[in-house]
Amino acid sequence: METFHITCDDGTIGWGEPVVEGRAQTVETAVKDPRDIEKHWQAIYRGTFYRNGPILTSALSGIEQALWDILGKHLKVPVWRLLGGKVRDRVRMYGWLSLEPTGDYIDLFCKNINENKEGFTAYKTCPLPAMQMIEQPYVLHQIVDNVTLLRNKIDKRIDIALDFHGRSTPIMSRRLAHMIEDLDIMFIEEPVLPGDVNALKQISSSTTIPVATGERLFTRWQFNEVIEQQAVAIIQPDISHCGGINEAKKIAAMAEARNIAVAPHCPLGPISLAACLQFATCTWNFLCQEHLTLGSDYLVTPFQVIDGYVNVSELPGLGIEVADDKLTAGLFNGDWETPQFRLKDGSFAEW
């Protein structure tokens, strides 16, 4: 758990979630001295020689979230009201499917398929192992067999998205997309590593399956070419990494002009999720919300999924109250590193 708060002179506390996985302590050193939201954003972003990196923009994102939380509490309105008002009454969520328990809302794989207590209308899973640049055919067929089995086990009214996690090269992703073309996949996420816009366009033009990317892009400047080139159907800014709530709104507005949907990345905590829900409430081209936790670990009132949706909150700020006792018990010491995968020959593979 990696959280940040700003305390005003009157005691109002604003919460944010500034984190880049595996670098929490580095980010913490950059989180100082809150100011007016846009002024502070510009000062932090433009005030250094290096820009757009994960550490700076993650710290900036957490500060920005906290400042919106404070402003909403002072004015006694939710953040979405300050950003133009709501365009929907509830926010569609999607869950993770795995053979292991994931998050505080996932039971075992088969139990979720059979019961689906939260009523999710969409799930996402990562079907790819660590992959070679040119993978053996049996590995591709094994992936396709698993996805086919998954798609056949789940009601057709429930969408399935596949996260390739940047593990596959462009040509392997094109082959896999072709092999699963008829399985009614909701979207393929990160079929290539970020930054290769030409490869994204090639994959998108070679399949009718929507392609998504964006969790590892920062600010509107890195999203610009992807959007302008219409290289994907869905962008996935992470509100705790991309520059915050208002920056995500700016990115979404650029995407809307190109008929691109937005499905924010959020494998973090409930404060980040709260920021995402505020964004989703007032963003027309929002599609579906990722989440790892609903907040039972340190919110006084965790979010509740009903029939696959979270109802829009009318509470001020980010609409959450953090339980101090739970927060103390769950403090994170920053001791976590990105997992490393190896191929059969011992060489490095993308996580």
C-alpha cells in the first residue's frame, strides 16, 4: 500500500496514490509542498530538466489527486462535479480471472465462473507465458486452446479481455490475434511494448479485435501519437502514473476526437480506484474500469460492486474515508521489485 496525503491548516486531508511499482520510496522524495492544482502541476512537470518519466509523473499524479480531494471537500462536492458533472449514474467494472485468488473480490477461477457474485459483465486475464521473439507453434496453440476453453466456459453475455502484457513481438501478436479472431474477445491489451506506434497500427489493421494500450505512457504528450495515428481502439491511462485526474481528462478528450474509448489502468489501491471512478463518472468515452481491490483493506466504507457496476458517489472530494487503524496496519515499506521472467535458455523475458 503506497498512499500520500496533504493536510490543510483547517484539518482537511486530501488523499492520493503516488506510486510506480518497485520505486515507491523514490517517488516519496518528490512529493512536497502542495499548491493550486494546475499551477502546481505545471510547476512540477515543467520545473525540471527531465520530463515524462514514471517517477516524476507518479509523484505528480498523487499530489494532483490529493489536491482535487481537498478542493472537493472544501466546496462540499464530488470531484466529478468540478470537472463538468456526471455523464453516467454507475461505472462498469471488470474483474481478473486467474487460477489463483486475486484481490479482495476474487475467489478461485471456477468459482467465479459459476457464481460471479459481483455480477461482472467483463473479465480480463493474461494468457501468455514468457515468450520468445519467434515462438514455437505448440506454444501459440496452447494459448489459443486455453482462451477457447475460457471463452466457452463463460456466458457469452460476459466479455473477456486478454492482456498480452508486452510479452509478445509484433509478428507473434498478429498471429495470435488471427488465431483467436472468432472468439469474440473484448480487447487485446499491450500486444507490443509501449512506444512502437507503427506496430500497434499494423496489429490493429490486421484484426477486428479492438487493441488497447497506455498503462505505461505518461501525460498527453506520450499519448499524442497513439491517438493521432488512431493506432488503437482503447487507451488505458493510469491515473496514478499519467499525471493525475485532470491529465487523464485531457488525454480522454484527445481520444474522443478520434473515436477512441478509455479504460483506465488501475492495479493499485482503493485511493487510485476512487480517482478513477471520479474520472469515469464525468468522461463520456469511458469504457470499463480495472481494479485490484475494492478497499476492504483500508477504507471505512469499501466500494461495492452491484451487478457489475459501482454506483456514482455523491460524497465530496474523492468520496472516500480512510480508516487510520487499517492504514497503519497495512503500511508498505517499499520492499518490492518487479518480477523477472526467464526463457528456457536462461535469457531475460518481458514480465
